[in-house]
Amino acid sequence: MHDRGKKFAEGSHTEKRELRRGFLSARDRFTDDDVQEAERLLARRALELPEMAEARAVAAYVSVGREPGTPALLDALHARDTRVLLPVLRPDHDLDWGEYQGAESVERVPRPGRLTLLEPRGERLGPEAVLTADVVLLPGLAVDARGTRLGRGGGSYDRVLARLAAAGATPALVVLLYDAEIVERLPGLAHDRPVQAAVTPSGVRRF
């Protein structure tokens, strides 16, 4: 990378770190009631997406802390016999996958230096299992008017998106957010893969 590109990337990373702190701080101010009500609305909005209604398999995740809640959506998808894949964090920060079979199929897994994650019990399907998904739900902190997603910075989902691109897979990419997390512009790089839709408690934003 030439000097100008390197400086741009470094500046972008610094700006992203500051933005992450701001969005996480805002989430910390939500009450338990706020989070539960948002989870109910998010499930309803997400299930109305045509891509979700037609999906045979959805790659999702179990929300933790003050993330926009996913359990109600996971249960609704499972109840309609949609195959739901959940991520398992590997030591190299790539993601393996397992299948969601209801709330009892998920366990708490402490990760050094990270939040305790909720991951599926049972068989590991391998990193390539995500290629079978018709919809991929991506965790995020914000998205902008171009569909650029701001993640937590761990890089796991960058690997997922790269794997999808390398295989020529084109699932619908959807991010679940709170209303104030859709912004006009976020720092991004040319290779960033935009999402097609953001679901918030008040509605769906298409990109």
C-alpha cells in the first residue's frame, strides 16, 4: 500500500475506533425494557422481509449484552422450519457454524478478553457452511446511506464476507440495528461489501 493509501487506512481505523466507543456508550444507556421491546419489533420487521420469508437457511447469531436482540427472531425462524446457522468463534477468529434447534441448543461460552458468547451446542459444520445461507444476518454498530456497516472490529465477519465473495455466493446481507444507528456516512474502504438492508425497530432501510 502506498503512503497515501496507508495514511487513509490508518485514519479510517482511528475514526472507526472512536465511532465504536460512541455507539457502544449509547447502547449502554438502554434499559432492559428498551432492549426487550426492540427485540420484539426487530423480529416482526425482519420476518416481513421477502428475503427472509423465502429463505431455506439463515446464518444468524445470538445477541449479547445491549445488542439488538435476536432470540425472538431465531425462535420464529426455527418455528417455521427455516434452517438457522449460528457462529462459533474459532481460535484464529474465523467462524465455524452450528445449527440452532431452539433455546436449549445454545450455551454460554466465555472467551478470554471478550464478552461471554452464546454459541450452538452439537455438531460443527465448518466455516464453509455459511455458503448455504440465503440470508446472512450481520452484527453491527451502525450502517450508513451506502450500506457500509460498522462492525465491532474483530474481523470475524470480514472473513465471512470474503469467503462468500470468493465462492460467488450472493445471500442477502442484513444488519439489525437501533433506529439512531443508521447514519449519513461511515468511514469505509473500497473492498467493503455493503449490506442490502438494515432492520430497526421502526422499519426497514434498503440500500
